[in-house]
Amino acid sequence: MASAQVIKRAKYKTTVKDPGTAGVLKMAWDRFIFTPNHPNSASNLDVEFRFIKGHKNTKEGSNKPPWLNLTNDQGGSYIFEFESYPDLHTCRDFVGKSIGRSGETPTAASGKTDASLPDEQISTAELELRIKLLRENSELQKLHKQLVIGGILTEAEFWATRKKLLDRESSRKSKQRVGFKSAMISDIKPATDGRTNKVTFSLTPEVILQIFAEKPAVHAAFLKYVPNKMTEKDFWTKYFKAEYLHSTRNAVAAAAEAAEDEELAIFLRNDDILAKEARQKIRRVDPTVNMEADQGDDYMHLPDHGLFRDGGKDIIESQYELYRRTLAHDLNRHAAVVLEGRTVEVELEDTRTVAEALAKLKRVESANEDSDGTANQGILERIARITEIEDLQASHGPPLAPLCIKDPRDYFDSQQVIAVKAPAAEGKKCNLSSREAYGSLRDSISQTKQMGLLNPVVKTKDALQVFNALSHDISRTKYDVGKNPQDSVLDKLPSTTKEQLLHHWTSIQELLRHFWSSYPITSSYLYAKVNRLKDAMSQIYPQLEVCSLLIS
Amino acid sequence: MKFEIEDVTVYFPYDNIYPEQYSYMVELKRALDARGHCLLEMPTGTGKTIALLSLITSYVLSKPQSPLKLVYCTRTVHEMEKTLAELKKLHDYQVKHLGPAARILAVGLSSRKNLCVNPRVLSAENRDSVDAGCRKLTASWVRALAERNPGVPTCEFFEDYERAGSGAVLPPGVYTLQDLRAFGKQKGWCPYYLARHMVQLANVIVYSYQYLLDPKVAGIISKEMQRECVVVFDEAHNIDNVCIEALSVCVRRQTLEGATRNLHRMEQEIDRFKATDESRLRAEYQRLVEGLALRGDLRVNDTWLANPALPDDILKEAVPGNIRRADFFLRVLRRFVQYLKGRLETENVEKESPVAFVASVTNQAGIDQKTLKFCYDRLHSLMMTLEITDTDEFLHIQTICDFATLVGTYARGFSIIIEPFDERMPDVQDPVLQLSCHDASLAIKPVFDRFQTVVITSGTLSPIDLYPRLLNFNPVVSRSFTMSLTRDCICPMVLTRGSDQLPVSTKFDMRSDLGVVRNYGRLLLEMVSVVPDGIVCFFVSYSYMDEIVNSWNESGILKEIMQHKLVFIETQDVVETTLALDNYRRACDCGRGAVFFSVARGKVAEGIDFDRHYGRLVIMFGIPFQYTLSKILLARLEYLRDTFQIKEGDFLTFDALRQAAQCVGRVIRSKADYGMMIFADKRYSRHDKRSKLPGWILSHLRDAHLNLSTDMAVYIAREFLRKMAQPYDKAGSGGKKTLLSQEDIEKMGDSSLNDMLY
């Protein structure tokens, strides 16, 4: 693991009230050690993370000092008070990782021992994902244990059939992305030490990312100059010098400085890349707001035509236009970037990687845009929708989201319960005479006869969709068999036997799947695999027989 | 729905109709029957455009014996797109009900910049270079050259269009600019020339004002329109300003320098021609002697901007003798430029009438009025003869000739103002010679004369009796409609005091007061935390907006605002503003909500709708008065007072308030929509200012909302939004129906409808 240990100054407290012992907290990947400053203090600690069950910490911004509370499996706790919140956060993250890891270790280790296929090289991230999946799903874990650790299948073979699971898992992980902050980056105020004329800016990777996203010229310059031509520090020094010049709103001074320093000029000049992007974007803008088209059509305002110094018009300064950047421009750019909300999916650590990831993302985006031919159609539809006067017309019906049943089993079961319950409940309350009931039934039948079933209750298309969604997983009869009490044989069995049976069922299914997928046997590797599978299956049969003996 | 208005069956593409739309149609039909002009004010958000389009197209459909053409003028291209989208819907409906008989051809027309599909031409930066780029490929002499020499590039789209000849027509349908481009690409025909050709045949033409009002453009596009046209000016509250601008020219130092360069180059060209091809120059001279109309024999692809004055005045006379020869004409121009240079070097502001100016030109430069008048056409002819295609390089000399022609043509309604610097920036020397038109009726007169019905309509035409005076015409129908509302879906408020109870205003002595700036900031901050979705703020000018936003940025108010909503700003850069608007809409669409800072009299205020969730609140910071010390404005006010007996103060207030009303009026799209308007200036509470607002805003401005402070306004906003979130009966409850179905209309005659409305 990358950062194998963390060392921070902290105070150890046995209880909340305890003033605490000052010392050094050292966290390694499997344990943490607390050494008090005072050598003869009794509170020396050396605890392994696998005994730690949970951790809590005080929130930044609350009045409490930065405390980290680690609870062990005996219910006791270790409280550490840190000097600052950043310290706390580093330690907390580290503890979080370590606890997670120590829980995984056994499975991970066993998994690794069997990863025998020579060409298998998996990243740690993927390994972690697999471990996580196994931990979340006990059934899978059991299967994994039996087949992989039992040596019937290799790790790769086992996961090869579950690629989808892995993919979905990773996509879910990236679902919640953090966007940019609404606050402007120009809001980072420099810190002064009060004595000298020096100012200090503190940059975090997030701020850098935001600067790169909002100012493509800076981004391009960074990729070009760092680290070949100047160091990263020099680069940012220059950048902030330029920013300072902007903030003085002295276009003349900016122009003068830019004339002297070529690199500085990049930051001071208007952003060419932005201008180019703008030209591209303007082509796909909604025509009902496109004012650029107006300008193109406006022969009334030829240069030098119309009223120049009219009372209704503003005065425009055109001097030093190149070095004038307005707040308005910054605001618009910032809001556009926030709205786009694109983020790069790398750990925000190294500026260089951030810059490169962003560049890659942009390339992908521009490629997407080029191939996007349907955009115009979408715009036209939108205009048609917007131009409609909504209340002069019956509504088109609210735009419906497509039916998406997360877990068809739950849905199906709950529907069934409702369906079963409903008639029963009605039966109790209903005190219609049979005559009336018959009458209404006859009415409705004759009505149907007259009108015919012209408009079906549900549209066929929708019905088909629901049907497909529901029947998608219907082949997994195991659960239906297991859940419906009336006609399940399994329920009559003792629960342990039932579980055992179900387990055998899944494993034999898995084995069969691998078995058939190995055909045709074209290599010795496959031959060996098939043999292994055959043996494993033949072993299950006697076990089943044992089961049946036990029941009878 | 389908219903009868007297003898016309109206096809209306919706299931219901607002009563005011119905009465609007009735009035419009009267004007059409009377073949006269009309002036109609109807609040925004009541579906003016669709009512108008429905009635006129239906009118044409039910009277096939008298084919009428509809010329629909919008102020901007995006309004054009919206109108065409509505027309598309209407057309689909009519075709569905009437079959192919209802098919019409409707085209939108714009400049080359917006219609060109040739990637080589389109890559040019601005409009003028696109125009020039097109001419370089399509001018007749270039094409003649290309026939002999295949190495000369031409435009394949134009060539294909020419080759198709009379077969190149658009099939019936409604064509937006995008559709035209797509059609052109598919057929390989030039959409621009195709559209210009189809203008003669189309039933409905949608284009911007200038194609009728600005003689420079109108001379080419609209000259062959027959009398049987209905001309509609939509959103016409600013039409007087458009007319005035169309006939105004200004000359600056850069112009004169550029013109000198142009003259130099033309001289070189003439020398070159003299050496190689003198017969051409002689032919031109001969043509001018014979007094041939200049544009008559020109091919469509050779024309460029036409005479800036009204063409009819000029075409009847022949070009005077002293400028028939090319080098003589250049000498005259050079003397004129020299004279103007001398006039620009002045220390004081000078104001002159055209007559005095022409007299002084005659005395000092020896150019008489008639020569001046023909400058533009003579230049035009010369540039054709010299085969100049890069017309974008020659804009300066064109400006000078524009100026000369206008000054030589009009003796009244204009003045010439020479200012050494702008009073707002006295230390920057930038002398300007401005020919400014004061009389809006001059530019629009030929339109009224030529076409049978001209409809002037907008959401804000108050006071409605002023417009006929400004434009000098007699409407047969002049009517202002109020809005019947199902619920109080608009909530205007006048905010006079800030959160500290001190008055707020953009009055000159108060506007940069920090307290006022802070109070405005607090107001916006409170509102962004209360109002969902989009908020639009209008400031009185760019400079004031810059100042106030910078000040908010420094005091941290802006940061707090940004915690609630994203901020977008209109800038003077059109591309940036467009992108900002597009992003603003997306921010509103995705639910994040946003604030848009804009400027009254700016491009956004002119024509962008902030309906539905795009604008739940509009704040008008201050009253958008014009800069009253402007010499041009003063000259115009003087003219208005002398000719129309309109008082200066009245006109200024009228002008400011129509801008304010225009800004806030853009929040409502339909009766189902809702929005608030805050007029944040203490002066709005005064009766003389307030009463100039259009009636439909005034009728919702309650007395209790006339003198609010920030906290009260926030409370009212909360209550209003809560009320608007409740379900309601769309058809209107009680005695008043605000939504009519087909049966409703069939049941009641016109009389009862009118009773209901008024």
C-alpha cells in the first residue's frame, strides 16, 4: 500500500473527561502504536487494527477539538486528540482503510494462494472489489470457498463468468461524484504575514483542478512548461502574479509586464482556447437564444452606422482589450464549468496527473461532440415544446420515467401478497346480495360486448415491457420454490438440510455452467478443467444421498 | 379548434383559446377587412403571435380570390425562429384539417452569415467577411473568369443552384433557417439565394425589421413585393428607435482614415484599368449618361447594400454630369473626406441642420447637393465596374457615401452633431460627426404607403396614442387589451427601501452610494434564498452593472449569492452572452437555479424570454433613463417638442418605462405561468412614473405593494410562491371565463364576449 504509515502528534485520553497524555501516534498498516512523550507514562499503546471495530470523530466546525475515537471489540475505546483537523482527517482515513483491510485479509489471502494461472495479473483495485463482493454476498463467498479454494476452478475462471457483477460494481462506485464548488477560485485570498510584502497562496489539488478547468490556457501552459521549462512552484508563482495584476485592474501595467515576460503574458492574455471552444459551442446553442445570429443579420449596425453616442448606449473602452479581463467574464466561465460538472476520476494528489487526466477527458469530450449528430434534432424538438402554450391544450401527460424494478423478486412477491390479500379482504366486507353482484357482472359483460375491448387497460407495449422486466429473472426458480409455502417441498425439510440443498444446487449449477462452457475441448488446459469439474460434480452426488438419508 | 369570426373560419392549433386572443383576432380581422393599418397592444404571455398567425393564414385560406402575403417582421433572429416554430405547429394543424389545399410556403430570411453552407466562406470571422467571401466566389465577373480558367474557385452550391435554374424551388412547407440550410445541403443548392428567390413566391415571409425599414437592405430584398401584403411588426415598442437608427450615420477619425485608404486603392484600380481595359470605364460612363437605373440590370448575386436613402427619390433622376467619370468622382470624394476631416477637428460641440451643412459643403468643398445625393449609387456603380469583391474592406468609403447621400436627400428631420469627445469620458479625444435622424416616420413611411395593412403590435405600446404621432400614420384600429387572469399569476411590487429602511434609487446622486449598492445586494441575496429556479436582474447600464457587481464581489455578497444559485452575466460580447444564456437555461432546467444579470436596453432585454422556470422573478434595479445629457437625445427631444408637441420629460419617462416594462414583461408565457416583478427604485412609487407602465401590469399592482422594504418584499414573495404552488381551475372560476373551449365560442356571440372582457 502506498502510504504504509502515518505519524502524528496526538494526546491519548482514556475517557472524554481525561485531560490526556501527549505523545506520538504512529499508524502502520496492521496496528497503531502510541508512545507518550513522557517515557514513564503508563499509557503506552500497541493495538492491532483487527481488534478495532469502529471509529468516530468530531466534526470540523463543531466546537469540539479534533478527537478520534476508536472502539475495540471488547467495547472499550481509545480517544486521541489531534492538533488540527487535517491531522485528524489523515488518521481517520488511514484507520478506515486499515480496518477494512484487516477484515478482508483472510479471504484475500486465501484468494491469492489459488491464483495460479500464470497470465493473471489483476490490479489491487479489482482485487479489492472482488473481496468486497465476496464479503457482501455470503452465498457467493461460500461458492468461492468451495470451488476456488477447493481447487476446482481458478480465480480467473470463477470471476470470468461474473464480469457483469464487477462492472456494475465499479460503475456504482463512481455514481456519486463531487462537482465543483460554487465559490469562485478568485475567492482564495492570499495570506499575509503582516511584516513583509510577501503574500502566500495555498493551493489544494481541488483548486488546481478548478483553475485548469476554468482556464484552459493555464492548463495548456502547465502541460507545456512543467516540469521541462520551470518548476511547478515557479509556474504557480507566475500565475498568481498575473492574477494579482488582473486584480489591480490596471490594463496598462498588465500590458507592460506581459511585454517583458513571455510566460506571464500567457496568463494575462485572453484565452484563445476558450474563444475557440466558444465558437464551437455557439453552433449547438438553442436557436431561440442565439444572439450571435442576430448580429450576423443586423445590417442596421454596420460599423459607423446608426447612432454612435446615443443616450441609450453605453460607452465602451477598447484600449488594451487584449489584457482586460472582466469579472463578468470570470463569473460566466466559472458558472459554466460548475454546470458542466465534469470531474476527473483520479486521486487528487499530483498536479501533473490531474492536468493530464483533464486533458484526456477533454479529448474524449470533443470526440463525442463531433460524432453527435442527433443534437440538432433534440434542439428542434425542444423548441417545438417551448413554443407551445401549455394551458391552451390538454396536457400531454406528465413525462414518465421508465419502469425500473430494482429487485424483481421483491416486487413480484409484494404484488402477489397484495393480490392474495385483496380478494380476501373484500370478501369479508362485501355484503352485496348475489343478485346485485350478478347484475353488475352482467352489465359489465354486456358493456364490453357492445364496446369491445377497444382500449385495453394497459397499452400492449407497456405491458410487454413490464412482462419482460418481470420474467427476466423468472428462471431463478429456486426462490419461488423456496418462498411459496403451499407447494414447496423444501419447507418441510429441516432448515439446515434445506440450506445445504440450496447450496449444492447453486454449486452444481455453477459447475455445470463451467463444464458446458469448456466445450469443445481444444486444449489440454480445458481437458484438465473438465476433468476437475467432473470429479467435483461426482463428489456432490454422494453428499446429496447423505442428505436424503438424514431426512428419511 | 375551429371557429368562425364573421365570414372567416379560423383554424387555431390548440384545444382552447384565451378570450383576449379571440378579441385580438376580431380586431385584426376588422383591420384586414378595412385594408388599413392597425395598432394592437396585448400583454405578453397571452399568445399574440399564434393568434395573429392563425387569423391571417385562416383569412387567406377562406378568401382564395384575394391572395394576401404575410410579411412578419421580428426584431431578432431568435424571435424569427420562435415565430417559425409556432407557424410550423399551425401549418401542421391546418394541413391536417384542410388537406393539401392549406399548404403554404413560409420562409425565414437572414443574412449569408446565418444561411451559408459553404464551409470555406463560413469559416470567416464576422458577417462582413462572410458577405465578401461569398461575393468573391459568386460575383458575375468571377464566374465568367472561372469559365475560362478552371483554377478560379467558385461556390459549388451557387453553381448548382444556378444550373437548376427555375427548377430550384422550395416545396411548400415552413422553413426555419436550420431547415433551409439542411435543404440546401441536401440538394446542393445555395440556401441564401434560394431563400431570396423564394421570398417572391412565399405566402409567409419572416425576417427582421431592417429588411423593410432600412433602405440599405430593403432596397434589395423587399422592393418587388406587391401591395397585397400584410406587414406585421411584432414587439414593435421600439420601432421608432429602429427607424431612427436606420437613417443615422456617424463618421469618426477611423472612418475617414479608412476612406482615404479606400480611395487610394480605387485610384490604383482605375489606373490599372486605364492601362489594360479602358473600354470598361467608358462603358460605365456611357451607361450613366443614358441614365440607366443602376440596379435594374444587375444580377442577383452582384447586389450589395442598396442606397441608404429611400430609393424612389433617386431612381427617377440621372447621375449628374460632374461625377460620371470615375476619376472625377474620386476627386469629389477626396474633397469631401478632406472637408469632413476639417470639420472633425473642432474643440466645441457643433450642431447644424442638413441645409446649413450642405451649404457649407458647397462653399468650402465645391460639392453641390445633387452630387452629394448621388454619391452612394455612383460609388456602387464604380465598385462594380472595378470588379471589387472584398467589399468588407470598403466599408469606410461606403459610410462616407451613405452620409453624403442622406445629407443630400433630406432637408428636415435630421441634424448634424459634431462632438470632440464623449461627455462621460472628457479626457478621451474621440471626435464624432453624427448625422442623426429624429423623425421615425421617414423610414417607415414607404412601408405604410406601399402595403395594404401594417400591423404594429407589442406587449407594451402604452400610451397607445403616442405611436401614431411618432410614426405619422392613421390606424383604422387602435386597441389595448387587458389580460384576464385565472389567478393573480403576476405579482408586481415597488421596492422603495432597503433592509435598513433607507431609500434605494439609481438617481444620479444616489447610485454609487455604498448603502444603496448594499441594499440592492441584500435584496437579491434574500430573494435567491426564497425564489426557486431562475431569477433575472436588469440594471440600467453596463457600466452600472459592472460597478455594482464588482462592489458586491468585494463585499462578499456575490459569494453568498453564489451559494444559492449560479450567476451569469450579459456582457458586450455577443458570443459570450449567448453561451451564458444557454448555460443559464441549462442551470434552470437541471433544477440548480441561476441568476442572470442583464442590462435594460441591452440585447437580452430586447428579445429573450424568461418564461416559466427560466424566470420566476425579475428585479429591475432602477429606472432605465437614457443618458439625458447626450447631444443626440437633446436634439431629438427638441425636434419632438417642435413637431409633435411632446414634452421632453414625458418622452423620457415614456421611453424609460417602456424599457422597464419590456424587461419585466418577459416572465410570463401563458396563464399557467407565474412570476414576480420587483421595481427597485423609490421613484417608481410616484404616480407620474408608475402610470406610464402598461395597464396589465398596473392592474395587478396593488396599493399595498407600492412602498415596500426588502423584508416586506421577501414576505410577499414567500406568500405568492406558496399560493402559486396550489392547484387551480384552469378554465377560470366565477363569472369570468379565462379559457374558452370550442363550445364556449360557439355559444356566445361577439357582443357577449366583449362584455365579458371589458
